[in-house]
Amino acid sequence: MTELRDTPFMVDWIEKNIINSKGEEDMILIGFVSPSPNRIIKMNDDTVFMRQLSNSVNFNH
């Protein structure tokens, strides 16, 4: 039997200075998450996914 467990993942963050739609200086935060092949990922809403090639498979538990 396979036991599901929370899997931590690394997020790389970049802050980017921009001009917003009002013409004001603003900043956005961009997060980059690498794909997690062969790992089971549990989301905050308890949905579980596994990445297989270019597809994400949803597991109900």
C-alpha cells in the first residue's frame, strides 16, 4: 500500500517593477515552480496530483 504524504516543493520568486494600467509604478511577484515528475503533490484543498509526461493525473482519496 502506498501512503500519501505532503510533498514540499521549491518556489523561485522574482519581484518585477512595472507600470500598472493607471500609469503608476507598481510591483508584481512572480513564482516559478519546477515540474515534479514521479512525485505526488497534495494541494491545499486536499486534491492530489501526479505528473506523468505532459499530463497531470488527478487522484481522489
